[in-house]
Amino acid sequence: MAAETATRRRIEARLDDLVADNRFTIAVVFPVVGALLLLASAEALVGPPLRYNPALILLGTIVMRLPLVAGLAPVLDRRASLGLAVLVAYAFGIELIGVTTGWPYGTFEYTIALGPMLAGVPLGLPVFFLPLVLNSYLLCLLVLGDAARRRTIRLVAVIATVLLVDLVLDPGAVAIGFWSYGEGVYYGVPVSNYLGWVLSATVTVFVLDITFDRTALYARLDECGFMLDDLVSFVVLWGGINAYFGNWVPVGLALVLAGGLLKTDRFDFAVGSVSDSRF
């Protein structure tokens, strides 16, 4: 058992070093290149194999998720891992129901393949779904501090943050051609989609509250400077895509999200201070 623990700690340390030594590349360069490639695909400026290449989309997304993966790894005990497994099952289940029935997100369909698909649902769905809710949860813990220790405040804040994230994501995803809705009042997105995200955010908060050791989570947030870098990638990628298509409300909301990230005082690397990756 001691040997297994030591091996795990070495792997976690190496992953930390990998992310810390490449923060700017992961959090800024990758989403910029990804946005340019997706826009080139949408405008038919590139053809196969680059145009909407599902392997590239999935690979790029996984790379941008590395800070979250590395950040959470040390606090993933059996109970927390079970919680993530529950959320993975929930994500597949609710997405399958959504594609089949239109509930709770509204009638929609994937218009390009985001990797291998099963019954109309991407097998890589956890890579796309879980970080949205996990990052929102972590951002609220970090920004709200002691206030986030109260479940009511935590729940309301996470729901609001998840909605903010999706108010940025969905218009960009519709514009770029990832998926489409039957009808929508907000850049082609129906109100029911956001009601569905209220449900998903609520489920996430209760599952994470039950299965994660929040004391350990707070401690990891304090010591891990890059834990929310995935949200930086999100702002760069989807803020840029929305700006290209003139979706100015989502761009403004992306800036609001960026303001929340700047309040954590962890992202001066994004404006050129890359010499110390562990500040």
C-alpha cells in the first residue's frame, strides 16, 4: 500500500510539473489555435482531414483539461472517484434522454461528430460536460471563500456560474456548428436549455458535497495555482469564437467570467509573466 501511495504521489508530482511548466501553452496557445481551426472549418477554409476533425477536437479538449485533472488528482479518494462516476453516468443518461426526447435541454441534435458517437451521444461527453460544472464549483469555492461553506450560498452561486458558462458556450457552439436546436430565443438556444442546466448544476453540487472532502479541496485550491486554468482556456476559446460571429452578449459574459477569474489573482501569466509558473 505504501509503495502504491508513493507511486501515485510521483505521478501526481510529474503531472503538476508538466502543467506548471506549460501553463501559457495549455491555457492560451491551445485554445487560440483551436478557435482558429474551428473557425476555418466553419468557413470551409480547410478540408479533410483538418475540417472538424473529431480526433483533433477531442485531443485539444483533453489537453486544455489537464490543469483540472492535475488539480483534482491528489484529492481523489474512493468516495470522490465514486462521485465523479455518478456524474459521468448522469451526464450520459441526461444527454441520451435529451437527444431522444428533447427534455430537459430542448430539442437538439449534434450536427458534427465530436469523436465516437453512441446512440447520438459522444462517448467523450464527460470530457466536455464534467469540467463545465466542476470548474464552476471550484471557482465559487475560491472566490466566495468562507461564504461558500454554506450550502445554500454554494448552490445558488454554482447554479449562477454554470448558467453564465453555458450562456457563453451554447451560442458559440451553435454558431460553429457543433449542435443545433429546433428553435431558440437566445442566439438560437431555447430557454429550456438553461432550465436543464439548473437541474444539472443542482445535481452536481449535491454529488460533490456528499462525495468530496471540502477541507482537502480548499487546501488543494490554496496550493495549486493552475487549478482553474481550464476556465482561462474556456474564455479564450469561446470568447474568441463568439466575437468572430458578432455574438456580443456572450462575449460580454465571457469577460464577466474572466473578471471572476482575475479576482483569484492567479493569472498574470496570461499577460506575459511566464517565468514563475507556481506563483
